[in-house]
Amino acid sequence: MLVFRAEAKHARGDTVSDLIPQLRDYRLTTAEIIYHLPDHPDLLQSFIWQHLDIAPDYPNLRRFLDFWQKNIEGKLHSVRVGQARLVGPARFRHIRVSHLLH
């Protein structure tokens, strides 16, 4: 079992604890939220939400959308979700040709 201490610092000043969510399969989740303008319900507006979340349940996004429906006047029209892994295996490609000039 790995144990990280929050006091350890990276060169950028981030703590090692910032890496823990990435190792627990959190992913950078981006949601495009389309909603109706409260004063002009026929017009749609876009809102971009981005946060670390766990696919496929997206608990943070669901919590935000619940908050939206309870506290914000704009009625939701649609939500489009994209995600990217933050930590993953390195990708290598083999080259087929190598040229040397001079």
C-alpha cells in the first residue's frame, strides 16, 4: 500500500497529495451544459464545467447538476461530457525511417 505525505513538495510547489486523485482513476471531466435563458426561454446558452471526476458515474458532475436544478433559474436543455485520463502509460512509436543531414 502506498502512503503519501501531504508535506512533500514538487518543483512546481504542488503537493504529492495532488497526485492521489489521479491514481484513484479520477479523470479530468469537461461538461458542456446547454441551458435555457431564464428571461428568454427560446434562447440557449452554453456553460463549460471542468473538474476531476470518476467515470462513468460522475458524482461531482451529478452533484453540480443537482445544485443547478435547485438554485439556478436556467432550465437545463442538455449536457455533453468528455473526459481524459491524467495519468496513464507512456506512448511510444517506432520510427520507420531515419535521415541524417550533414
